[in-house]
Amino acid sequence: MRHLWTPWRSAYIQAKTEMGRCVFCEAAEGTADEKALLVYRGALCFVILNRFPYTSGHLMIAPYEHVSRLSQTDVSTTDEMMLLARYAEQILEDAYHPEGLNLGMNLGEAAGAGIEQHIHLHVLPRWKGDANFMSTVGGTRVIPESLEITYGKLQPRFAEIALLKERA
């Protein structure tokens, strides 16, 4: 029998049982962006890597405001979320050359939200066949890149956006 070692999954399992604070609020309030995997801070929203990604480059866009529904945000927040999704699309296409992208939100536990108390928009690159037998039969995802490498690829690209916005 073959074994696939995924030690990072134990952190996910542990975090699910110890969830006291909101992981999004904690990341946004902190100052250690690289440790938190926070790649961009906007005025109303931020972009963070998914610590337990479906594919390399899996991002999430969340408002600083702790809300569980889109209807609880104002239009300027949702506008910034979509603007950041547009930037993320360009950055992910440039960095990973995917064959497609998924963008989505799960509002509420019944909809599949892993963290239902704080809305977040997933943006992730996709390739034909990336849901191979490991995912469908083994229930396991194979991620070919560490989060540190992903952060190193994407954070500088988001920093370029910040500089462009400052110059405008």
C-alpha cells in the first residue's frame, strides 16, 4: 500500500476543533502578512491564500468587516471585492497559465462554507484533469507547490497593483 503524507492537513483538523477567533479577522488584524499568507490589503477588503488549497494559487478575497452575508456589506465593499477578483484573475493567469478559473462564495454551512461567519470569495486556477483519481477516488488533493512558493509568486504581483493605484 502507498502512503501520501499530508502533514499540513493536521493543522486544518486541529484548527477546526479549536476555532475560537475568526481566521479572517485574525489575519487582517495582524501585522505578519507573510505568516498569515495575506498577499494584499485594500481599503475595504484583503486577499489571502487559502491555507488548505484545492489547487496552487487558490486565493480568497474577504472584507475586513466580519459579516456572514453579502447583504450585510455596503456596495463599496462588494465593488472592491469584484475589483480584486479582476486583479486576481489577471495575476493568476500570468503566474500559472491556467485553462480556467473558479470564482465562488459559499454562504452558510448548508452551502458548503467552511468558515460561514465571515464571507469570502474564492478565486482559483483550474486545469483540465486537475480533479484526477486522487481527488475523485482517494478524496485527496495533490498540490505541487508549497504555500511559501505560492506566496512568493503572488504577493509581489499584488504589490505592483498597490503601486499603480498610488500613482493614479
